Amino acid sequence: MVICMFRLSCKSMMFRVISKGRVKSPWIFHLNTGSCNGCDIEIVAAFAPRYDLERFGCLLVGSPRHADVLLVTGPVTRQMLPRLIRVYEQIPEPKVVVAVGTCASSGSPFLGSEMVEGPVDRIIPVDVYVIGCPPRPEAIVKGVVTAVKSKFR
Amino acid sequence: MDAAVAFITSFPLVLVVSLLFEGIDRKIHARMQKRIGPPIIQPFYDLIKLFNKERIIPVTASTRVFEIMPMIAAAASILGASILLSNTLSGLGMIGDLILVMYLLAMSSIALMVGGLASGNPYAAIGFSRKMSMMIAYEIPMFIAIISVAFGPPAVLTIDRVIKFQISTRLPLAVSSLSMASAAATLLLCIPAAASVVPFDIPEAKTEIIYGFLIEYGGPYLALAKIAKAVSNFTLTLLVSVVFLYIPSLLGEEALINLGISLSICLAVSLLIMFATITVPRTIFARLKIGQAFKFYWMLPLALSILSIILSVIGL
Amino acid sequence: MTAERDVEREVEVEYTRLRIPFGPIHPALKEPVLLRVSVRGEEVVDVDMALGHVHRGIELLAEGRNLIQTLYLIERICGICSHSHTTCFIQALEEIGGITPSKRALYLRTLIFEMERIHSHLLLLGVIAYEIGFDTLFMFTWHVREKILDLFEKITGNRIHHAMNTIGGVRWDLTPRMVEEIDAYMREVEKSVKYIHNVFMDGTVEKRVCGLGVLSYDDAVKLCVVGPTARGSGVDIDVRRDHPYAAYDELKRDFSVVVERGCDVYARTEVRILEIFESINIIRAILDRLPDGPIRPKENVFRLMRGIPEGEAISLVEAPRGELLYFVKTDGSGGLKRLKVRTPTFSNLIGLKPMLIGCEIADVPVIVASIDPCLSCTNRLIVIDQERGESNVIDVDSLRHRVRRRWMRQ
Ligand code: SF4
């Protein structure tokens, strides 16, 4: 009985440590699927000194293999669709997807275009939507932190 | 302390200290850029996370090599660091001399290179060839500088003898003679390249070849690679601080009795060295090109190291 | 970065040549473009470009919407030079409709225009610093850039898409306090940019970018590159001076066109830094001589929109990246028959090939960044045929056809 309890508490400790590690170090991969650059520069601005996403342990990594969080901007264009899926598959589990910007969340104002494959959530599961055109860096920071906290805890 | 105990305890110590060093480096780097920066224990979080991620092995990779190489890299660098640290810790003659430490360090980076190459990614191939030429550029001066210790006043290569020599002369090696000073300078100049930070992070340039040979590594493998890198950076700085700048030697025989104090002084010195040779260059320089870096290493450090060996043969 | 499967397909080792796909997902290129770079050792021997990854069909969409909707749609062509796009579009509309905006409106348009130029150039300087691995400089330039964004937010309420233009004028006015504030901010920005200039003149940056990506004067003229890319190669063109629009006619004496003869990445960078100072001068002149008056017509915009007759017009502006051209054809009932945008990056991308050939792999990202590619602008209706060395703009239908065909193949 006591051993069992001890084991359980050990296990829960482990889980807590692991989830803490995950929450504290979300590495971000940013994918532009046809955005207007507005969102992209706001994401980079979120890493710049004023907002400094790195204080939450975030890093902007260049290879999906290293990433935990996928930031998607832009309505998904036809050419980027296969690449979006491929990048999503390349990211090792556990992962979260954050759709940044109105484009990625709902597709407007490009909705109805021949070349646009609709918003991101039609293609891959999205965990958090950050609305705005473009959203402020604060909102992006909040979006990333919320996504990580809700999924990895 | 007993030598064997020292050796065993130094394993976890090496891990913790080198990760802390990395955290401090990142924090200072951020501070110098007007940012707040991640917490100092950030590398631990990163590792915990990475170890619990999915393992992905690319289809183009030759699986065995790809899997095993990060482990070899991490093991080699941890071994190198703990040989160094346990010698400082115990003050007793143990296994290992300077050549062995250097060899283990080189092995750890070669293992990473080979593992990256095995992933079959073209960027990794470029990273491999770049790292190869960088290693030729910095390893040669580094080895010559270490060898000049054997020719120089201490005339030994085992670490504890070097430490004892410094204690007996009551002077750090680097200030004791001209040849050793230039050897120490060579090593200091080689650290940024060996740690592959800007301006010499050519093999792992993020914006050019996306981390080079680390590109396909993810999850636990990446964690091992990170450990290997952090520990080998730490080893390099500790090497300089123990072999060339053993400040506790000013205390004389005291240094061997109060090992705790001398160890903490050594660590503080190596932290300073890390700040000067890793944090500052990566904050204030732009990345060089491979040709420029090669030229730099074969001009200054190589000349310095050859000077040091000549001087030490003459006996200056 | 491409996936391992992709790599398998795209990398072919022919003798000593290695083909490396740069992009479309590559951390150095903030935007998707696929450069197929063939290298021998570290040297680039051939470049091939594939565009269209962010093709969203904006021109086609515009044809189905009314003018006001289009105004907000084309603002979303590019997030960095959104004001240039709307200004260019509005100018064409005003020409068709015979509407003359008030003096104050024109001055305010110019003010935002120049602020946008500063913000865009600072952004680019940061990106160049980032490409050469100089993180600190990148952080610093982006820190300075935040100040300009603050100003934008104070004036228009938005950081990126300002939505400043409307038919016949602008939407937001300046208060006297704001004028003072802008002046104070400009002083700060000028100081910081001087510092940035010093750093760029410094040895480490210079060593890295001098003599890189040479585009000779002749090539620049032949390939019709525009904007800072052309000015960095000694071609003296600037729409602001040659075909003045908005308030530039009256501000002619307050700025000079910066021309450098270095022809390399360094020259292009320096042109941009010096242009920031010119922009600050223009802004000061505007604040000095800001005329009084209304900022837009009293009438409702929708009435104005419906009043625009059928017609067509071409309008030109000097966007931060160079000459931007709009061809607008209205249908007389508040809609568009045809909209054609020729963005500066489209002209400049062609210049990339002579720049890249012969350089090292390490330099590819810097050189690509040095023309300041804004691919969201470019990827609308373009097919570049590198084999025949020509580029042609194809019409919507055949493009649609092509896209579909490629899609099927995938
Ligand atoms: S949401 Fe707005 S700013 Fe973001 S990509 Fe879309 S149009 Fe651009």
C-alpha cells in the first residue's frame, strides 16, 4: 500500500516535472502559408527586445524537427498546402498549432479565392486562434503561452 | 577526497554546472541585447522537454549511426569534462592527461558530425564539410599549444602534475613564462571556434544552413547533442582555467587542502573565460565566412602556438 | 527546409555539383520562395527560382468586389508597404474620378509614406544583420523600429495595416500635440539610426558584405531593377523626384536621391540607411509646412465610390522597395474591371541571378535579403522562366490552368 502510494506520487512528480519542462520551453517554428507579412513581422517583433518571447523560454527554430509549437500565418495557398501538412507531420509529438492572424483563423479577406484552400483548421487541427490583422505581439505571446499551458499540462 | 569517488561524483556535477553555464550565457547575451532573457535554468527545461519528445528518424538516414552518434558525443564530452574536474576535485593523480581530454573533445564533435551526415540531408552535408575545415583550422593550433606545455616548464602532460607544478611555483602557468602565456592565448582564441559560436558558428549557421548537421536531430537525440555541446564548451573553459590560469596556486599548499575553495575559484575563472570567449564574441560580431575564419586561425593562433612551442623549447 | 522525401527528389548529385533547395521554408528567408541553387563546393554555379507559394489570387478577387472592399483587400497584399499600395490605388481612382484631395490630406499621405519607408528600411537592415549572424544589431534595429510603429499606432490606430487612405483624402488627422510628438520621436530615431550607420560601417559587417552580390550598372539598367537596388548600382531613378505625386512636388527641395556606385550588398544597404535620413528630413519639412484644411471630402465614401465613372488609369509611387505600378480599370458602378499590380520586387528578383552566380553558399541569404524581397507582393501573377532568361506575366486564366495542372501533378 505504502509502496504503491509512493510509486504513484513518484509518477505524478515525474509528470509534473515533464509538463513543467514542456510549458517552460516551447520552441517555435513559423510557417508562412501565404500571409501578407504583417503577421510574420509581428511574430519576429515578438522576439525583439520590446516583447522578448525568449523570456518564456521560446526560441525561433529553423527546423520543424526541433519545434514544439507551429505558428501558421496566412490563408493556406494551394502551393503551400502540401508543405503545411508535411511540416506538421515533421514536428515530433507533443505539438501545438497556433493560427496567427485573421487569415489563418478564418481566411478573410482572401476567402473565396481560387487559390486559397481555406483557413488552417480545415487542414490541420488548431489549438489556439489569435485574431487580429495583424494581432499585436502581446496577443501572439499570449496565444503561444495559452496554447502551451492548455495542451501540455 | 578519494580519486574514484571524485571521478564518480564529477559526472552529475559536470552536467549541472555546464548547463548552468549555458543558462548564464544565454541570460547575459539577452541582457546585452536589451532583453530580459530566459531564466538561468532554462537549459534544464529544454532538456526535460526534449527527452520526452517523440523520436523521429528520417527515412534517408542510416538508422544505427544516426541514433548512436549523439550518445557517443555526449559520453565523450562528459568523460572529458569529468576527468578534468575530478583531477581538480581530488588533487590526486588519476587517469588522464591533457591529450586525452583534447582527444575526447574532438571525438565528441566528430561524432556529431558523422551522425549529422548519416541523416542524409544536404544541409547536414554542407555542415559536415564546413565543420571539417573548421576543425583543421582550430584543432592544430590547439594541439600545438597543449603540446608546448609538455616542452615547457612543467614538462608534464598529466593534469594533476600541471596543477601541482603551478602550486609549487605559486604562480598560474600563463604568467609564469612567455611560452605558456602565448599557449594560453592560443587556446583562448580557439575556444569560440571549438564552441562554434558567432563569429565562428559557420558549420551550424542557422540562417545559412539551418544548424547544419543538427538539422534532422530532434527530441532525445537533440537533447544529447545539446548536452555534448554544453559540456564540451564547459570543458574548454575549465581546461584553460585549470591548466593555465590556476588562480588557487597563489594560495600555495592551501589550495590542495581546501579543495572546495580552489574548485569554486576555478569555476569562477572558467565562468569569466566563458563570458569573454563565448558570450561577448557572439554578441558583438557578425558571422565570418569559412575562408575568412580559416585565414584568421592560420594567421594568428597558429603563429602564436608555434611561437609558444619554440619559446618553450628554448626555455623561456 | 524541405522534408527528407522532398530532398530525395530535389537533390541530384551530378558529378561535383550539388543542388540545394533554398526554401520555400527556410529560416533565413522569411517568405516562401524556392531557390534551387546548384553549387560546386561552396560556389554557386546556377540558380533557379520557383515562385508562387503565396499566390492568393488577389487581382482576381478584386474584380469581384467593390472599390472600398478592394481598398482594404489590396492593403493586405503586403504588410510592410501597405500604405504604398493603397496610395497607388487611390491615386488611380482619383484620377479616373477627377477628385482632388485637399493639400492637408496629401501632406498627411506623404507623412505616413515616409514613416513607412523608415520602418521598412529599418526592418530590412535588421534582416540583413540577422542573415550575417549579427543578432545584436538585428535586435537593436527592431527596437528602433518599434518607435515608428508606436507613432503609426498613435496616428492611425494600427501598427501594420494603417488603413489611412480613403477616396479623396485620408481618414485620420494630426493634432498639434501629435506634431510635437512626431518631431521628438524623429530626433530619437535619427540618433539611433546614426548609431546603426556606424555599426554598419564597422569592420565586421563590412568584411562580410563588401563586394558581394555585384549587380553592375549595365545589368541594372538592362534588367530594369528599381528602387534602392537600382540606386545601389548607380542608376539614378526615383519616382518621388521624376514623377512627383502626393505632396512630393512641393517637397522637392527637402530631399535628395541617394545614389551609390558600389553595386554590391554594402552599397544597397548604405542607400537604405541614407534614405532613412532623407525620410526624416521630409517628415520634418512636412511637419513644418503642414497646411490647414479638411482631410477628406464631406460626402460619404460610398457616394464618392459610385460617382467614379468607367475609365482606366495608371499610377506610380515609390514604395520602400522601388517603383510600384498600378493599372486600374473601373466599370462605372463602383466595381473593377481589371486590376494589375506590378510590384518592385518583381522587377528586382530578376536581378538576383547575376548577383548570385559565383558567390558562396554562405552569401545566398544575404544577397537575397539585400534586394529586400517582398514576396507577398510579388506572388500574384508571375511566371519566371529562368531557362530562357525571360520573365512573363501571364493572364489569370492560363495561370489558373497552370496552378491546377501543377496541383494535379502533386
Ligand atoms: S491576418 Fe492580416 S496581417 Fe495577418 S497575414 Fe492576414 S492580412 Fe496579413
